[in-house]
Amino acid sequence: MLTGAPWLLAHESMLTVNQPRKVFLYGADYVMWKDASGAVHALPNVCPHMGAMLSEGWCEVQSNGTSNVVCPFHALQFDSDGCTTLPGSGNKTLPQLQPLELIIQGNFIWSYGGCEPKIPIPEILNEFAAQYEFIGFTGDRSVKTDLLTMLLNMHDYNHQNGTHRTLFEIQEVQFKQFIDRGHHSHAYYDMPRTKSKLQDILKNPAILALPKIISAHLENFFPALVIFHGKSPIATIKQCHLFIPESETHTRTYVLMFGKAHSPIVHLLKQNILKLADLVINQDADILGKIYPDTPQKIKLNNEVGMDWVRRNFESFPDVVEPNLSK
Ligand code: FES
Ligand SMILES: [Fe+2]
């Protein structure tokens, strides 16, 4: 599960004020909540009294404006340090739960899961936040697959041919270039499309924003982030795919969308653009559930360089070893 890598657990907009949310990382469960000031906290999800899930409880606002999470079983309250106040004596205890260490950068909530950091947090999301409009998040899903399989799918430039074929009317994938910079890489390929049929446009109006040839530029930050740089006459889109190893068997993924409109029509399409990304993730999650795990790969296709990049980085993590995979 690549301990020592940073994972983006959430964008602040994914949390509702004073509503506990359950998050998983490295096989552990946490309760995460945001108070009215926007401060985000996370504690192990197990109540130290009798083991109830704190994420099933609620938040209690304090006089200073912060909030505590309240256990749904016997209503013990825990502050962000994991301390509780005992009913009766009214004494505040020492921390009973060790908070999960979060690194907050603007609206981005990162964590190393309490492990020693081995690689840095990518800067690029902060740049997007400064330069583009935040359109929203979508496709938040826990997929029953391991991290490696999830990443292989994301860096598989041939799966558009099958998994996403009908959605985008893709004719073929014309691979152009791969630039390997260790844990950072770029992939460029073109996908000519057949003309969208009216019924498809009605179903997914966002495909109106797609050009005749989708020129894909993927920018990858191993292991947690893949960015689809999309450009069409009506909009520039930065579609950021995030990954989180919830456990050995489950991997969470979601999309954060940033963009710049070049035409007012984009504002009407916003929800549809998010819906389209959601559909894409649905298709990926679906196929990942229909693969026999640990099947030895006997056939290799052209342009599997992205997957080679994932495998190399996975095996040598946190180091980067030869070969250089640029082509
Ligand atoms: S189990 Fe949480 S207060 Fe009792
Ligand atoms: Fe996909």
C-alpha cells in the first residue's frame, strides 16, 4: 500500500460542517469532521469506551466555536486531541485516541497515514486552486481492488478502447509520447471519435464539450494523482483523479474538477461535466470488479508504457530505478 506516500483524503468541500465522516487508510478507520471555522480533525473511529463507531455519531459545537465528535452509543464527547470529559466528575481525560496527522494545504486535506513521509506532496493542486475555478468533486467510490490494480487501470492507455468505448465514441487510441521523470510523468495520445449521436448527446450533454479528436495529456504524480488536462474551444479542464489505499483489498478514488470557461455555455454544462466524469469512474469501477486477480499477463499490447511506469515505481518505492521509460 506504499507507506510513506501522501494521500489526499478529501477536498474541504467534500465535508459538511459538523457532520462526521468515515475515512479509511492503510486498513484503519478514522472519523473526520470539519467544524464551523473550517478546521478539519480526524481520530481513530473506535470509541475507547466500548468500541462504537464514532463516525455514526454527531458533532457538538463548543463555546469556542470548535466542535467535538460524540459517540452514538453513550454520548461521550471527544475533542480533536482525543480527550473526553467524564460525566459525573467533569474531569477532562488525557488523550484516549491518537489523532490522525493531517496536512492541510488550502482546501486540500493530505495525510501520510501516520507513517514517515518518504516522498513530497505534489504542488500542482495548489497551483490549480490559485488559477482555476473549482467546479466540484465527483465519483467518490470505494472499489474492491488493490492499489496496484487501480493504478494500472488508470495508466492503461488501451482501456479506452474497451471500457470507455461507447461513452466517448472512441475509434482508436493513437499513442504519441511518454515522458518519464521518475515519480512524475506525462503521457500524450489522441483519440479520434465518431460523431456523437443525438440520443447520446441527450443522455450526456457534456459530450458537446468534447472535440472531434480528444487530445489527451495525462500528467501523473505517483502514486496518488493523475491529471487529465483537457482543452476544447469552450473550456479548459483539469480533471484530477485521486487514489487512496483504504486497505489491502479496497481502494478509494474520486475526481476533483478545476476549469476555465471560454464560453458561457460551460456554466450550463458544469453539472453534466461532473456527471460525465462520474460515469467514467463507474465504468472503471465496474471493469475492476470483473477481473480475475493475479492472472499472469501472457499478452502485451503496444503502449503499455504507463503500466510499466506504475510497476517500476511500485516495486522500487520510494526510490526510482532504471529503466527510463520515455518514448
Ligand atoms: S461506546 Fe462510545 S461512549 Fe460508550
Ligand atoms: Fe478508465
